[in-house]
Amino acid sequence: MTDQEPKVELANPESKLAAKYTFRILIMDTVEHVNQLKIACKNAGHSVIPAHTIKEAFAFLDGKNHADVIICAAYLEDESMFEFLTRLRSNPDHKNSMFMTLALEPGPMGIRVNDSTKQTGKHLGADAFVNMPVFDAPLLIAEIQKLLPKVPWLETDRQKKLAERDI
């Protein structure tokens, strides 16, 4: 696994749920979980950015890129979701990005610490905590829908640039 910039994977064009605008969802988790989450998001009409490390996520976010919603595993294997969230919130470009902490298949220890993980994440600026002992695609999409802005960041940025040109 490398820590190079992840690539945007476009929404499934045949998705019956595709919205007027395509939102970008950055997903940071294990390869297995990212693949499950990608399928659900792409089938719902969203583009996804898969990342497996904080370095990969910021390789994408530190460029000219942005995600409408960032989903991060509550329990990363070798890194800290809290470190990722703290760094994200300290960056003015991403201070207001919507952030979901996802406890997908948290295991016995994760279940015991879910409440403190949720509270700490909220304190650090997480917008949502979703506990999902068993993967549930409709629940995931419903929780993402709650966090989506009215207009995707890419469209907002495009409109802002057009307005600046007209000044």
C-alpha cells in the first residue's frame, strides 16, 4: 500500500439514485471496509475518494481538492481517528467539512468504548457518529444524506470562480 494521492472514483452512472449534483465522499478505513462503503456510495450517486491512511487522505485534501463528507473509521488499525480529525479541523480549508465517525464492525473492545469515542469525536468537531455492528448500506446512505450540503463543494467553487470572473 502506498501513501500517494487517492483518485476520485465517479458515481455509478446507471444509479437510479443519482442526484442533480454529484457529491464527493472521502472514505478512510481498511481496504475491506472501504470497498463495502464505496459500493454503497457509488450506487447512491456519489463519487468516492478511498484512503487507508491519514497521509493518503491529506495527499488528496491538501491539494486543490475537497470532500463534501469525510467518513473515517472510529478504530483505525495503526493510526488515530482523533489525530486525523484534529488536523482536519485545524486547517481553514477543511474546518467546516462534514465529518462522520463510523464504528463499522467495532468488535468487543470497540463496543465498550463507543460512547467515549463518540463524545471525544464530538468534542474535536465530528458531526456524526454512526455505530454499525453489521454493514447496512441504506442506513449508511441515510446518515450521509443528513450531512450533505445543499450544493456540492465543486459546484459552489465553480460558481464562486464564475462570479469572480464577472467582477
